[in-house]
Amino acid sequence: MSVRVAVVGLGWAGRELWLPRFREHADFEVVAAVDADPASRQAFTEETGIPAYPAIDALTAFDIDLAVVAVPNHLHVEVAGALLAAGISVFIEKPVCLTSAEVDVLAAAERTGGMLLAGSAARYRGDVQALHRLLPDLGEIRHVSLGWVRARGVPRAGGWFTQRDKAGGGALFDLGWHLLDTLAFLAGPAAFTQVIGVTSDDFVNAGAWRAAWRQDEPGAAAADVEDTARGFLVREDGISVSLRASWASHQDKDVSLIQVEGSGGIVELRCTFGFSPNRDPEPVLTLAREGTTTRVALPTEPIGVEYGRQVDRLAAMLADPATRGQALAEARPIVSVIENFYASAGSARARRAVPAYQ
């Protein structure tokens, strides 16, 4: 029997990323959608023949098994929490929530309601999985470098993505969450004992650095989030981590970089996460040991295959009681390190604002 799905939010992610994958999958049947915009609801129903509703209170656990939540970040807890409390399981894209307090809210809703599943695209990429298989050859992991740097990839200025009260933050929440989730996949989840971070906003209000693969029209409000976050972190297991997440830069390609240094070698993956067309033609994975660097063969994969692989696993995860609580256990240290990162960056800005001693 198919899992009955409702897509909540018909913006780019709901409409372009998740709707086609769930509609085409044998394990699922999309039976409803929810969106506050009447025009979006009408267009969706005319195109698909599937009913669309203005609010989630139209959805019940008698009719819906899984709600795919693709609403702006600041609505994640409100929407997902209400659905979970109603007994409907939820699949939510990153970021799961914006604060540690919101993790607690969702945990309480999940304990007595539906099951929460969280998106984590990068770990489903074939190149990231190939890197993971090389880790036993590295001995003890000492340091991990993580980067996702776009040449031009700022979301629509004036949209919710670039408003702190709606997005929670900028590139750190958007790209950095993927990097931190990838770190947990590679090295296991762990808390961080030290977090130093800085942010900058050199590109976020300049139209020339907008994302090439999104055709949004510019909004009216100026952005108040960072386009770049740079940090150095130390985990409780002693692994040090350097992190950079940038929506825009002066480089010519969009590049994601993962480098893991161990006592017995270094493995490095250069690729591009996401859908940007401004990428190298293929990912490159190398293993360096004792002065010799070897390139490791990787499978050829279409862009975005990792999102379909997530959907492939969801039905089995829903049927497994052990899945309950897992998403929030993984989200909690990520939310905590982002909170501490922004606190560190805020302290750095305050210090820069103090006039030099005369």
C-alpha cells in the first residue's frame, strides 16, 4: 500500500525538488497540497488534479501518512509541530529548526505524535559515500576541512531566504547545515567544545551575484544576513574542523570541498553540491599517503540524484520504530554549533566596532 503524501509549501523546493520525486515514486501517492497563496493552489490543482488547501488543518492522520514540509525556515516548527501533534509523520528539509529551544518543541511533539524525518542530501551522493568508505585507511581522524563556496549563488534579495527573522541566518544555515550534516555522516555525531566563527556580507545585496539556477524576481527589502561564514571548530572527540559556507565569491566555479586528514593519510573530495550549472564536469576524489596521491574512481551520477535516494529510503524509515527521535538527535548538535557560531561572529563584530585606543 502506498504512503499517502501531502506537500506543504509550493515554493521552489516543494514544487521543483520534492513534488516530482514523490509523484514518480512507487512507494508514495501525493494526495494533497497546502499553500497560503490562492494562485499557487489553483495552478497546482489545474496541473495535477490533486486538491490543494490553504492551511494544514485540512490534513488529518486518517487521510495523510506523511507531510513533506517545504515552508520558510521560521515556519518549520510551527507547521511540523502541529502536524506531528495531529499524528501525521513529517519529512522536513534542512534546517530542521532554528534554535535549541525549537528542538525541544519538536521532540515533545514527536514523542506523542507522528515521526519526524529530516533531509540530509549530501550523505546520499555517491562521491561522499565513496569518501566515507576510504576513512578506515586514514587511521585516527585529526582534522576535517569543509567548504561549499559558490561563485554566484545568492538567493533572491528581499525574499525570506535573506531575511534573518525568517531564515534564521544566511549561508551558514543554508549551506553550512549540509556541511555539518556531512561531517556527522563521516565522523559520527558529536558536540563541539570550541566554536570560533566570523561572517561577512560583501555580496548579498548585489544583484550580479544572484543564483543562476533560480529565476526569482528581486524583492524590495535589503538582505540582513551573511553571504559567507568562516569558522574553526573543535569536537568533543578532539577532531578539529574548518568550515566555510559562501553564497558568492570571486572564484569562477561553485565548489564543495571535503578534506579529511588522518594519522595515516589524507582523502579529499572536490565536487559541487546542489543544482548549480556552474560546476566542474565531474567530482574528483583523491587519497594521499606517504607522499603519493592517487585518484579514486567515482560513479557518474546525474545532478540531484541524492534527493531521489532520500525518497527511496523514506518508506522503510517510516516503518521502522527505531527511526523515531533520530532526526532530532542529529539536528541538536548542528543547531547548537550554529548558535555558538553566530554568538562568536557577533562578538567579533562588536570588537571591530570599538574605536582603536588613541
